[in-house]
Amino acid sequence: MAEGWKLNEGSVTYEVVSEDQLWTVIVKTLSSKSMKTTTYKFALLRAILENLYKTSFNFEITFTQLAQSFAKLYWNLVVRNGYSQGHNAQIEKELRESQLIFNIPEGLSFDSINERQQKEIIKKIENKIIYRYVVGALFEDTNRIIYSFSKKEKKITLTQSSLEFLLKHQTTIFKLVNYELAKFLHYKNPYVSRGIVLEEIENITKRESLQLYQHMILKNAGNKCFYTGKELTITTRSIAVDHFVPWSFVHTDELWNFVLTSQSLNSKKGSKLPAERYLEKLHKRNQIFLQIGDVHVKYEMEKYNFLLFKKLYEYAEINGFEKGWTPF
């Protein structure tokens, strides 16, 4: 059998597989039974999880989407936090080269880099890491049952079985991936405790500021609290951008999952799921956003899929997030 990373394309062995089969390949991939000289397999699993609700109607995820997740994760690990990825790690070389070319200071997060530089770094990682090594290697490691892929079309395609499985068990798999990634990084960076590494990895791709989203919502949906309908005072300390489905489940920031509320209500809501009636209200708001001509709003909304968003909401409850929160 060919080494996975050398393959140019691959088709799934079976379209329908059991949860037991899927758990077996996930655990094998994360365990010591799978050859790991880099953290790429952990990062790719994490990238797939982060893009589950941004797939096309055919369950496709593009190489660019995967590269964007890779870029943010590894930039924050290597440049912002200073964690070595191991001797001769290609991704570390590529990031350090970009840092030098763009004259970016040490310790700066990926979100703080200007948009043009971000796009160039993402493109470099897509071409030199995702395309060359990563997708085929994980395809082979997971016994060809999670996704098919095509380097020519630059995409992976999840099976319906694997998509449902990953959505259903997202929180557990995410924690397993983070734990194994922290173990690997601790081995490469023994001066830092594994507990500190794990804590940082949990939130390493979280945005430092949501001001951009606040501005977009204020401009296109007004300044009323999404949950109460009351007008909000537009000050940094009184207004909050809330993840409708909690960030600790989705692990990414999307305009279609953001609403405005007060800081006090945002604190009370915490990681709870709003009552189901708010889901339809948010969908109506998102339908308005889909009609807006602003180029930034269009970009943020291009992967919005209400049926997938509804599944995300339902699976968050299955994953233990308390459902039914209201401000009253």
C-alpha cells in the first residue's frame, strides 16, 4: 500500500461505517501506534473539527479552509508563544521565513497581522504543507473511512457517517486532540509544563478582539440586545458580542453565530445554549445578512448553512451544553 502522503487522491473504502469503526481509527491515529514525527495529524483533525459547520452541501472542506486553521494554530504556537515544533519541522521554517520577510515582531498573534500578510501565509501553508504531506497521511492513518480527497480539486470530502460522528463527539475528540498535541509539544519543549501547554492550546485560536464583528452587527442589525430587544449603550464596557452556540463548542468565530447583548447578560449566559426559539430568530437575522451587499459581510456569510447550524446547536446539547437559557 502506498504511503499516504504520496497519494494525489484517495476514495473512501466505505461510505457507511459504524461509530465503533470510527472511534477505532481516531484512537489509533492519536495513540502511539500511529507514527508521528510532527504534530500535523493532530492539527489536521483539529482543523476538520473547526470546519465541520462550514462544509459545502456535499460535505466538502477546501485545502484553503484547512490551511487557514493550520496557519492560525501554528503561528500562535511558534511565533506568539515560542514553542518549537521539533528539529527541521517544515511548518516552523515556513512561518519563521514569513515572519522575517514581513518583519513581524515576536509574540504577535495571527489575528494581529494585516489581512494581506495573513492570506500569503495561508497560501504558503496550503501549498507547502497541506497539499504535500498532511491530507494523504491522515487519510491513510484513518483507514480511508473518514474522508476522500483530491489534490487536483484541493478539497477533502467527508462521508455523511463521519460528519455525523464528528459533530456528535466533537467536544470529546477536540479534547483528545489537544491533550495529545500538548504531550507532543511538551516533549519538544520540556522546559514548559504539560499543564500550561494544554491550557494554552485550548484557547490558542480564540480571537483577542471581536470589535470587527460588533461593528458589522451594529451597522447591519442595529443596537438592540438580541435576547431582550432593549437598546444597548454603545460603549466597550456595556456591550458584548456573544457566541450564540458557545465558543467552547465551535472553537471558531463566525458572524452567523454572533449576536449583541449586554456584558451582564453575556456573563449570566456563560456557556449555556439559548432557548430553541432564539435559533429561528437568529436564522431570520442571518437571512437578512445574506442579502447585504457589503463585501465583508458576504465573505463572512458565504458558508452559512442553517440546517448544519441547527445540527451544531443540537449536537452542542448532546455534548453536555445546557440548553434553554433565557434572560428572563
